[in-house]
Amino acid sequence: LTGESLDKLLQRRLIEDATMTEAETVALALPVLDVLEAAHERGLVHRDLGPNKIMLTVTARGDELVKVLDFGVAQSEIETREANTQELQFGSVEYMAPERLFFEPETPASDVYSLGATFWVAAFFTATAFALSMYALEQKVQNVQATSPVMTHFQLPL
């Protein structure tokens, strides 16, 4: 498969301290929504959607094409599949729906959450925001008590 992942595109934009335009974001998000709709209609939940699973390609005619990759960990309504993957934690935490973090049942809404998180980053996350979030993360880590395990939710600045 030739092309560029959305992840690579966002890395380039981060270096440029630029975000995607509204038109670019919508043009990439809509085909992904179409793919998710088709998957959800068939009882599949992707469960690991993020910018590294969205591929930007060009057809032989020169048309841009957006592909969603790696349904390898998708959840289906088939009991045997669910039994084999239910207890595993995998995926990119940055784009993971809250129910996934707490091993609660996943639904198509989990994919929609991941898609929203992915395109929020595409539309708003710049090098400046990244630097601020790393500073905030450093501050939180420094303030964690070493004697007790703490689960902390890190939020990106708006």
C-alpha cells in the first residue's frame, strides 16, 4: 500500500507548527465515517482507530483515497471472537474511548469517540500545544506520590 498515514501527515504538520484546515479535516473524516458506518452495520467495532490506522493514498487516476487499516482487533458480535479478545488491552491510549480504558463493553460509539479524538488532534494540535501538554505532564508526574499508585487523566490544553 503506497501513500502516507494520517499519523505521518500530522507529524509533518507538528514540525511546521501547523494544523489541518477545516476543509482538510472534513475531507479526511467523512470517508472514515463511511467506513465505520459500513463496519458497524455488519456488527464490527474497530477498537483501535487512530491516525496510524488511517491511510491517505492516490488512485491510478489521481483521485485521493482514504483507507481505514487494521481491523485485525475488531470486535464482532460473534461470541467466539469476543471471548478471545475481551480481556486484552491494546491500542493507542490517546485515542481510546473511556469505556476501553476500564474494560467496559465497546460499541460503535467507541469508534466514533476515537475518530473524534483523532480529528481533534488533526484540527487543533500544534507544536505549541504539544510543548504545553508535555510541560503539564511533567508537572503532574513530579507531583505524584511515590508511595501510592495513582491513575491520572492527562488533558491536552485547548
